[in-house]
Amino acid sequence: MNPNATQPCGCSARDGKADASLQVPLLALFGGAALWLVAGLALGLIAGIKFHAPDFLGACPLLTYGRVVAAANNLVLYGFAIPAALGVMLWVLTRSSRMPLVLPLVPVAAANIWHLGVLVGVAGIFLGGSTGYPWLEFSRAAAVLQFTAFLLIAVSAAATLGWRREQELFPAHWFIYAALVWFAWTYSSANLFLNGVFPPRGVVQNIIDWWFTNNLLFVWLGLAGLGIGFYLLPRLGGRPLTCSGLTLFGFLGLIFFGTWCGIPIGAPVPAWLPVVSIVAALLTVPAIIALGLVSLRTALGAQAKCLGGPLCFTRFGLLMFFVSSLLYLLNFCPKVGPIVQFTWFGFGLTQLQLLGFFAMIVFGGIYEALPEVMGRPLPFAGLVRVHFFANMIGVLLFTVPLLIGGVAQGLKLLDATAPFADSTQTALKFLRISSLGQLFILVGAGLFALNLFVMTLQWKLALVKSLIAAAKAPLPDAEVKA
Amino acid sequence: MKTSYGVFFAVLAALGASWAGFVLGPLIQLGAAQQTTVLNSTDVYPIQRPGLAAMGAQVYRSYGCAACHTRQVQQTGISFEVVLTSPGKDPVTVSNLLSTLKLTALTKEAADTAAKTLTDAGGKTETHLSATGADISRGWGSRHSVAADYLYDVPVELGTLRAGPDLANIGQRNPDANWQLVHLYAPKAVVKDSAMPSFKFLFQVRPVGAAPSPDALKLPAGFEAPAGMEVVPTAEGAELAAYLLSLHADAPLYEAPYTPATAKP
């Protein structure tokens, strides 16, 4: 846990100048992200309750299930996961480049533009302005704001990386660098086609949306999450990442083959498209296994013990990357895909990717970065451990029933002799357990937000105090004479 | 990879390839798709939805109906059926043959053999093609959905979850406008174990005026409006119902052939 240990990952010792440059950008990115996370999880819980009691809040047209669930998903992904990960990435890049953040004001502006975009997008969904494409529901205005904000952050990140003092690129760099290009390309391309003035004809819309969703929820989350994880794990465990060759193999496999997954079997599109995805999914499996092996060997060799701190978050997140990625690729297995399509399996899997893998690693990164950058301990350091266990138990309770229930529901759907209502009833039993999991995750997120907001408040108070002290201080002699 | 150039070019190549394959490729193949012709007919397919239904598609999108309903029928295979249209000159032989031959749920080869046996005996036959699969058995459609079904839709909402039944052919399965409206107003009034929430905000409960409105819902017993009141759909409610009634995607096509029931004798 010693940040000054030998530098297995290019992580440098504390650097006052770099810390100062990161304070405001990180608080701006994380603060908004924590707020959206709590809001998104609360909406997710409301959406879940609507399945137990269909007419819950049913009189309000703003809060139909379709709107609430879209808002909840978008808030967790665009409101929390992406900006929080971008903040942690900036911290990783400054640390591993041994540089202060280049253009520190740019990410501050970008954070505010991004969070404004999220607000515009979510308000749009509630008012009926969703585009109707899964994971691209935000309106055109919101997409423009988000893309601008992302470019600004990417400029600052790329400049920090380009002017680095530490010349060697570490595996964490490959992943983060790739993630920056990946999001800019996929998000702009998908929005230009689907959210532009002339949407393409018919199912081309869906094909582009599947391409985007796969590249965001599988490849991008993988790149960004592993980039952060492969920096944190050696740093916290005090041991370098093992097997650089295996990491490279996994990285290349993920970007070259993972990017071709995503077209569901049986989709109403020309048959070559799902076939390409089936082959690509098969070719991605070795890459996922390689990346899992690297994580496992590095985690096993760690000198530090896992006591509910950032190391636990990182380890659990990496494990869930392995599990969720293999389950995701299973969707493209011709024997399994037709069973689980159109069931709760897909929803549960996405939640596992987002909350089990990605959010876990990002939480670990934030809990590690914030005290260091702010130069003060977390206000309620004990709550970190509570958050870890709440989130871990919550994620398992939330997603495992959905995954199992999805398979049970799918088998009923494929059995033409069973009435349709049977499939719904089967899933409902599992949904009841999963709502309990959502509650755990929400409580954990509340603790996370509490730590973050109190810390921001303390920092602001200290800033005001130092300003008052500066104002009250006697003027230097030179100025008095003038 | 020790330099950022290596990473940059690897990323460019990887993402560029999938972009060309999954964005550019489909745009070239399907981006200029036109109406096609219905199999064994001169009718064109699909036709644009009428105005009210087109507005209803936006209501469907706006309330997020696709969160619980898919709009795509899946099929696992096809099967053939041999139908005797005329016994010919030798009805006894043919009818004896009929009792020995298997004529339904055949493969193409078996259907051809059976048809040949019957024709050789002097009968006249037709071979009918039908799609198979759980969705087809449930009556959700006569064939699987294909790209042509969505030609004019923006956005195309295929759906990802079947918390409710598939809606690809709901307009054909329940062509009764009153049924659709009552189902939106009080789902349990027409589907006993429905898990759908009621969309009461798409309706107005108002006092009956000088004469009852022709648009007023005919509600089943137990779900009637209070005495002296009537339930009338709002503009959005009427549009949504018109859209649901317009959902009808089972024209036989070259890429999704089947023999429509009306062609059977």
C-alpha cells in the first residue's frame, strides 16, 4: 500500500504540483458523478418496484417504466461511470507520466459541460424526448454537449501523456489510450447517424446501435476498466503486472475481435452480420482468458492484504470483468443466444458489467486517488469498507437472480406449450430478490457520495479560510512603503 | 508496444475495420433499400403507416413501450405440408394413399415424394410452406421478421425484453380498436393475468354530454366508468391505438416465404 514503493507501474511518488493541478478537475468530475449515481440507482429501484406493483406511480405520465428504466441506465452509465472513470484516468496519467495535468482548467470546464449534458439528456427522457435507441436515448443537444466535453478531457489527457517525463508506455497506458480514441469514434459516429438529421433506412439503425452498444458496454468498459485496474493492482499490491506478453495478447484480442461482437443471433438483418459476431465472440474468448490470467497472477502475488480498501474493490472488479465478459460472449453462442435473448439475462448482465466490474474498479480508483490528491484523509474512512461489502453483496444479489431467472424465463419462452404468462411469472420470483440487491447498492452509493461531498465541503471551507487569512495578513513592507 | 504510435495505429486499424464492417457495410447493402414485392403477387411491401399511426409510433417511443415489448418474430425452421386439391379420376386409390402417407410437418424431400406419389395416382396436390418455432406457435406471426418489415420506421424499436408479448403483428392478432383501447386503459379487463400497468393518463373520464361520444370505450363488466361518465381516449391514446393496429408484418416475401392461410382451399 506504499505509494513510494519501487515503481512497478510507473506510478510516481507524491508530487505537490501534480496534486494541485488535479484537485478541481477531480472534484468536478467525481462530485457530479456521485450525484448521478445515487439518482440513477434510486430510479433503478423505482423501475424494479414497478414490476412487483405495475401501477406504482402509474398515474404520472413522466414516470412510465420505459422512461424510468432508460433514465436509470443512462444516469449510471453516462452520469456516473464515464465521468468518474475519466477522472481516475486523468489521475493515472499524471501519476504515471510524472507530470502535472496539462491544461488543468480544460477538464474542469469539460466536467461541467458533461454533467449539463447528462441533465439535458435525462430531462429529455422524462419529457418523452428519448431517441428510442438503446444506450443512445439522450437527445441531440445532450449528445453534442457530451461529445464536446469528452474531446476536451481527451485533449488534456493526451497532452499529459504526450509530454510525459517517463518515456516507457505501460500496459495501463495502452488501455487508457485506446479507450480515449474508442469513445470519441464510436460515440460521434453512432450519434451522427442515429441522432442526426437523416437517420439511415430501416434496420441499419439497429445495426449501428448494436455496434455502438457492443463497443461501449463491452470494449470501452473493458479498456477503461482494465486500464485503471492494471494501474491500481500493481500499485496497491506492490508487485508489477506479470506477463507483459500475455497482456499485449489480451489487449489486441479485445480490440481486434471484441469490436465485432454485438449483432444478436436471429436479428432481422442480413445473415452475414450475426455470423460475423458469432465468430468474433469465439475469437475474443482467448483474449479474455489471457487478461483474466494476468489479473489473477498479479493479484495472487500481491504483498498487501485485502481489508475492504481500494485493493478489494480492484480485485473484485477484475474478477467480475472476467466473469461478465465470458457471460457476454456466451450470448453469441448459437446454442445459448436464442434462449437468453429477450429475457432478464441481458439486463442482469449489463448491470454486472456496469456495477460489478466497472464501478467497482472506479470506486477503488477514487478512494485511492482522492485522499492523495487532496492531501487529507477521507472524512469517514471507515465507510469505505462498508461500501465495499454493501456493493459486493448488492451486485451479487441484484445480478445473479436476474441471470438465472433470465435462463428460466427463456426456456419457458421457447416452450410453445407453456402460456406466455408463465414466462413472466417465472421471472417475477427472481426479480423480487434482485430488488433487495439494488437497495444494498444504493446504500453503498449513498455512503460513497457522503464521503465525497463532505470532503468537497472541507476543501471549500479550507479554501475560504486561507483566503480570509490572506486578506487579514499584514501587508509586506515593500507594499506598505509604496 | 513501447510508444504511443503503435497503440494508436492498432486502435485505428481495429476500430476502423469494425466500423467499415458494421456501419459502412450495412449502409451500402441496405441504406438504399426500396419496397419489395409480396411473394406470388404484384403488391408492394411495406407501405407507409397512415398519419395517425405514424404519430402513434412516436407515442410508443416517447413512453418507452419497447422497454417491455419486442417487435420481432423469431423462427427456428420451416416445414412442408402436402394438400390434396382434387382426387382426380381414381378417388379410391388416392384416398387409400391418403390414409397411409404422412402429409404434414415434412421436409422438402419428403413433401416432394408424397406429392409425387399422389400425382402418380391421378390426384392434384399443392405443397404449402410454413414457418416453425415457439413464436409462430404462439400465434405472434406467420414468419420471422426481416429487414424489409422496418423499412419506413424511425426509430426502429426491435426491443430487447419480452416482459410482455411480442407486438410485431398485434394489429392483425387483435384488429378491434376498442380491444386495444380497453387494454391500454385497464389491461386486466381483457387479459386476466396481465402484468402491464394501466395507461389511464391516455384517457379522459368525463361526464356524458347531450349524447354519448362515439369514441367512448365499451368497457367490460366490473371496469365500467362511474355512472354518468364516459372514458374517451386523448389524442395520444388514439394515436397509440392506431399505431398498434397498424402493426402487421407478415406478408410472405422472397427472404421469408410461407403459404398464407387464405390460399388454402
